[in-house]
Amino acid sequence: MANTSPPVRRTALLASAVALLGLLNACGSESSTSSAPQPTKAPRTTGPDTGGGIRTAPAVTTAPSDTAGSASASARTDGRCHTSELRAAVGRVDPGAGQRNFPIVLTNASERTCTLYGYPGAAFVDASGAQLGPDPERAPASPATVTLTPGSSAWAGLSFSSPQISGARTATPAALLVTPPDERTPIEVEWTAGEVPVGGNESSVSVTALDAGTGP
């Protein structure tokens, strides 16, 4: 066996110790790295669970509008009654205290509900359609909206002093033209109640605001 000198053995032992120390350090570093806790992300919790473990914000919805209901209501009641939807008539005379009073009746002949508000227009005319006397005056009143379902009526009072008492100039109309409030087209009603005042003293004719029903 070869005889190794002490300095050489010490050098070899030192090298082996250094190598072993390096190996131990490397193993320690690897173990430390692999055991360190990994950061985790906080779960989103802004909405309902969709089943995949991730929660998402709910979609924003708008409440359904009642457009169809509004359109249906509008079809049932569409504002005022038009001339083409009404029938007109003059009721029986109601005499009293030298006055002659007649109810002018407007009846809803349509299949929808409509409204009347205010005063009807009224004018006496002869057989040729010429107006006799001035337009009636409006009697003071506080008009109210009258709602007419199909077949229901509203009335206004037409009044004048009896010509035999007032001494007013008279004429016998062929018809009374009745115009519903806010309309331009009149309804012609045959006049069968005799002469009416058209001029001179006490010749004024008055009309009241419309009210529900067919007369007082």
C-alpha cells in the first residue's frame, strides 16, 4: 500500500467536508422552498352560485311595462264623445212661471265609453237651414265631466220665455241643430214644439251645462 503524507490527507478530508456541506445546504433550500404556503385568491361573492364554484353578479332586469293594458284602456275610453257617436233628441216641454223648458238629450250610440264636458251648441234653423235668432246664452254653472257608457245619456236644459207672455218676435223652426261640446259637426233634430222667440224684447234663449241622465 502507498504511504500518503499527512498534508495530502488533510486536504482530501477538507474537500470532502466542503462538498458534503454544500449538498446539505442545497437540500435544505429545496425543502424550504417546496414547503412555503402558496397565496390563494379570495372567492367572488357578488352574486348567486352558478354551480361551477364561481359566483357572478346577477343580471339587471327591468320590470315589464303595462303597455298592452294601457292600449286596451285607451281603446275602451278615448276621451270625448264625437258627433258621429251620439244621437240627439229634444224631450217634452216642462212649462213653468212663464218659461218653456226643454231637455236636449245626447245619447252614446257607440260601442265605447266616452265623455262630455261643458255646454252643447244649439241653433234654431228654418227649412232651408238658415239660423233663426241669435245663439243661445250659456246659463251660469260649474260644468262637470259626464262619462257615457254605451247607451247612456246626458242632458242640457234649453229655456226661453213664452212668446205669448213676452211679446217677442217669433218664428217656427224646422229643426234644432245640436253640437256636442268641442265638436264642429251638429246633429239635426226635428223641432215640433211650435214657435220660438227670435227677436225683440225678452227674446233670449239659454242653455245649461250637460248633466248625466235624460232630464230633471
